[in-house]
Amino acid sequence: MPATNPVVFDALRAFVREGPVELVVRGVCMAPRLRDGDRVVVEPRRRYWPGDVVAFRSLAGPLLVHRLLGPVRRTGSWWVLAQGDARSCPDEPVTWDQVLGKVRDCATGPVTTFRDRVGAGSRYLRHLARSRTGR
């Protein structure tokens, strides 16, 4: 059963709360940093920062591993805005309870650098400016 099933996702989240969990990346949205077939370690955090790579359940259901851009206000609460490094636009925001955890590391090296954090902040500010102007 894939993590698109809410029951499976909740069970996976319970495992992550107990300790780091290894996942296999599928797809190319985070290329070149993460490639199809890479193994990553995910662990929960109390705080997440722009530029962190996080695993989360998208509104459509699939489990995604994308870079956190920042919080957005929706329906009176704060949601998470993320985007794959190889994608041209952010994902649909998700609630914080859909975040599984932060990708701690992968076999190819660190997943977050200072440059990644600056880039995430820049994308986040562009998104906020576009949403304010309606474009």
C-alpha cells in the first residue's frame, strides 16, 4: 500500500516520530541534488527553515520530497509552501500535519547548503509578490 493512503501515511508518521526512517526517492523533481533511486533519511523536527528538504503528503495524496520555501496563510491558519528544485512553480500548500519530517542526509552528500537556503528564500519572496499582485 502506498503512502497516498491516509492510514499508511499516519503509520509512517508514527514510525518517523520513533526515529529516523529511510525512504527511496522516486522521480526527478529534486535533480540534481536528489535523483531517482537515491536513499534519504527523514526525521521529525520541532522547527523547519526555508531551504530544508522535507517529506510531506501532498493534497493529491502522493508523498513528496521537496524544498521548503516558507509558510503561507490559508483559511486562518499557517500552511507549508514547498517546491522541487527542478520545478518551475511551488506545490499546492499543505497543512503542517502533512509534513512527515526533514531529510537529514542522503548518500550523495548534504541536501541543504547556504545557497539552497538563499534560493528558497528568493523563490518564497517571488511567490508572495505574485500572490499579492494576482499574477
